[in-house]
Amino acid sequence: MTTIRLTNTKTRAKEVFEPIDPKNVRMYVCGPTVYDRAHIGNARPVIVFDVLFRLLRHVYGVDHVTYVRNFTDVDDKINAEAQRRKDAGDPRSLEDLIHERTDETIGWYHADMAALGNLDPTEEPRATEYIGQMIAMIEDLIKKGHAYEKEGHVLFRVRSYENYGKLSGRSVDDMIAGARVEVAPFKEDPMDFVLWKPSTDDLPGWASPWGRGRPGWHIECSAMAHELLGESFDIHGGGIDLQFPHHENEIAQSMCSHPEGDFAKVWMHNEMLQVEGKKMSKSLGNFFTVRDLLDQGIPGEVIRFVYLQTHYGKPMDWTEEKVKQAEATLRKWRGLAADIEPAPSPAPSVIAALADDLNTASAIAELHALAGAGDAEGLKASAGLMGLLTNELDNWNWSSEVIVGTGGVEVGNVRARGRGIVIDAAVKAEIDSLIAQRSEARRNKDFARADALRDVFAEAGVIVKDTPKGAEWELAPDFDPAKLVALK
């Protein structure tokens, strides 16, 4: 069996992954707060842990891996958006508006993540479906002395858990000195965090022993992970921005409530995303949602490829140049693997790269090697393990329209290279003729004519490649047949 090694944030070391139960490998990843569209930073952990999910399924079997990713559907930002709609004149209740907003946003999220080639997790719990489990866990923490109730709030006693701070590598006193902590009269200690808080009549709320209220953010994941994966499970993942305080607080709550378990054995965190070398922000005008990119005409498979070129543990830079290179590579690979049945199994070199701490950058280098060797079957199977060259994502690169020649004569079901590009047989014949003229000019050492043809091909969006078998061509997305006139 393939040996997988993963970097464990908790131990700060790359470790051999040994599942608690190889027939029941379990992973939990923190999902989105569903108040708006997912931005491109939100997409990184989805893609990272989708690849890990695929690798685990390949190694341990599809039926032996459980992947849970939650939806936080109770949150102040969701409430604020619902209130904005109500203030704008919507006559419905705030509760109805909140429900509409979360359903709408979850629908967007599913569509956008599917467009990037991600598999559905095994379970996608909503926080509002597990309020009872959260209340039970909070009651247990109070009973054990790890939490207390004050003025309708329930707070976790951070200093009651001696290992608090080990995940992020800081002491409680250092955290107080260096962090912004909410100061409130009902706190025994500035670092104590909310497990439950009161709700006003116009906000979502549930009956509890401490009055009508709603849960704090951190308790949600602890309760859902315990309910769906048990007291101990294999992997907990998320963005590095969640390491503190969210994941630190999850560990404290879960270990104090269920000290007989280990909660998550391995912690994995992906690094942050930048845009053209700068932090993504609305003020800089470089803030994009996944839907923004898709609506710009960037295929989801291309977006996915750009992400996979950087190891998850390193900061990632989204650039237009990377998008262009990714699209060119995928067009080439899809051309090579078109109508080819994939090999029975991915190439060992690609599996080895992914098994080495999910090294997607190295795995892509191996895909290039397979393509360079002309191994279309191995390329297709290996790329599929990474969610690339799949049938679900094949609608952007090819058009299967019938090409019709002069007088409406059908000349066959020819795949025209280019996103949505359908060319007339006469145009194809013209390009073939000009390509032949370029080859003739090169043979005759008429380099001025050959270079002129090359330059205008580039301007028209005709990509010409010289191979041992002769010149080959394909069309770029911006192909403009009108610009071929300059070649006559």
C-alpha cells in the first residue's frame, strides 16, 4: 500500500500517515460562512483537501473514506445581510430572509466549487442542524468546570485546558499581550471565549438552559465533528488563518468535553493567497470571487490548475500569466488525451508526488513528463487523480459542432480547437494552405516571408508548433479569422 506522509501542524513535522482505522479514514475541513459568494482565497482549501480526499480514496478505497465539510449558517454577517434586505423594503420576517440567504449562498457555493472540479464531501452539515449537540456539549463543559455562565453568556475557561496554545505555538499570556481580545464584564479572563450568547427577539435563537440564544462559532465545528466522526478522527484541515483562534479553541473544547479521545490526529493548514504579489483586498481592487473569474470566461479547470501549481504549505500568487500558461497546457493535454481511455491506474510517479505531503507542484511536473513522452493513457489517468482532464470539466476546450464547407456540404464532425470556436472548412483550408506556404518559405530560406507569416499567425490567434512530423497548429481563444487577410 502507498505510504502517505503529511505535515502535521500540531507536531511541526512531516509524518507517516497511519489512519486510526484504514477501513474508516475520517477527515474534517472547516467550510464557509454562507453570507456571500466564495472568493478565490476561500477556494484554496476546497481544492487542496479535494485532492487529499481523492488520494485517500485511491489508497484506502472509495467506501472507506469519510470527508466532512460544514456550513456555518448562523452568524452575525448573515443576520446583517438579511437585515439589509428587510431595511430595503422586503416585507418578510428576518427569519425567512436569513433562511433564503443561506439557501441561496449554499447553492452558489455548490455550483462554484463544482465548476472547479471538486467532488462533493461525504457529509455537509449545517450548523443550525446541530444546535442540540452544541447545547449538550456546552452543558458537559460547565459540569466539568471548563465553562461558566454569566449574564446569559456561556464562556470557556481557557486556562482550564493546560495544552491551550500548543497548536499555534504560543502561551496564553503571550496571546493576551499580542492579540486583540474582546474585553467584557462577564469574562473571568480576557482569553475566555464565547460558547453561547443571548439573542434578541428579532435575531435567530434557540431555547437553552441559559435562555434564548445562539452558539458561538467555535463550538459549532467541535459538535459537528464529534457527532459525525467521533471522539478521535484522522485529519482536520483548513486555512492557516483558522489556526488561531478557531482551531485552537476547537481543540480545547473537544479535548475537555471528551478527554478519552484525541480529537484530530493530524492538523493540516494551507497558506494564504495573493493576487499579483499583493494581499487580496477590495481597497486594492484585486478582490475576486470564484464566480467573477468564471464569468470572465476563465474555465474552472484552468483555475484549478493554477492553484495546484503551488504546494499547499506555501503562499500562492494568482497572476494573469499563470492563467495563460495553465490554459495553454491544458489545451495541449486535452488534445493529446482526446478520445483516449485512461490507463487502469495513475502513474506511480504522480501517486508518489501526491503521497509526499500532497506535493501537487511535483505531481504536475510528472504530468508534463507523461505528456512529453506521449503517454496519453497515463496522463489522463494521473491527471484525473488530481481532478484534471475529467469528463465533468471537458466542455470548455472543444466544440463538437459539425464543420460545414462551401455550399453547406458537411465535411465531418471535426473538433475545432478553441473554447466555443467553430470554423468553416474554407477557413481551415486557408490556414492549412498558409501553414504550407510558411514551411515552403523556410525550406527556401525565405526567412522574411516565414517570419511575416509567423507574426501574423500570432496576431490572428493561430498557434503554430514545429514538430519532427511537420508544422501543427491550433487556435487560441482570441482567434480572429479576419486577421488572416494580412497573410495573403
